[in-house]
Amino acid sequence: MSDLRTKLQHIDPNLKAQDIASFTTEHEATNIYEALNVIAKRASLLSNDLKIELNNKLEEFAVTPDRIEEIIENKEQIEISKFYERLPNPTVIATHEYLNGMLDFEYRDRNGNKMDEE
């Protein structure tokens, strides 16, 4: 996630209508439900990663209990928060990655073993 800033600069944060047929015809998924499942799982991973990254950056600005009376406005903290607010929704990012062939997926059984595609 270190190159997140450069990776997400070119993604439009606005939702756009998508052609449902393009989710299955140009990609590995055999039906729309598989495609949406892959996108949803990737969006969940992105959401967790973004949350962890943001919390790690904001930990630097945590207020200690003895200084709680002092409220200090930190411009760097505000800029970090604004950057993460302007990022596209994780679902938009995952959809973009899927449609541009940036996601690979494979089927696994309940034990985590790779299944043969037949």
C-alpha cells in the first residue's frame, strides 16, 4: 500500500454505469455473480488496508490523556484526513482493477486447496 497515492491518482472517484456483459465476456469469470463476488472480496481487502494505513498515519497525532485539555489543530493531520476522504470508494477501485485485468482469482475448496478448473 506504499504506492497507494500514485496508484489511485488516475481513478475517477465518481460512480459510472457499467455494461454488465463486459464483466463476464472479457474476463475470467463465467457469470456476473462470480465477477461481483471477486470485486466484493477485493473491495473488502482494500477497505481493510485503507483503514489500517489511515489509522497508522493518524496514530502519530494521538492525544495523550494529560494533554486532553489542549486542543491543537494540526494541519498535517487535516491534510491526511482530506486525502483519504477524497479517495475513490473501495468498490470503485476494485471494479476498476477488475475491468482493467489487474485482478487474478482462483477457485479453492473448503480446505484452501486450489481446485482444478474443468
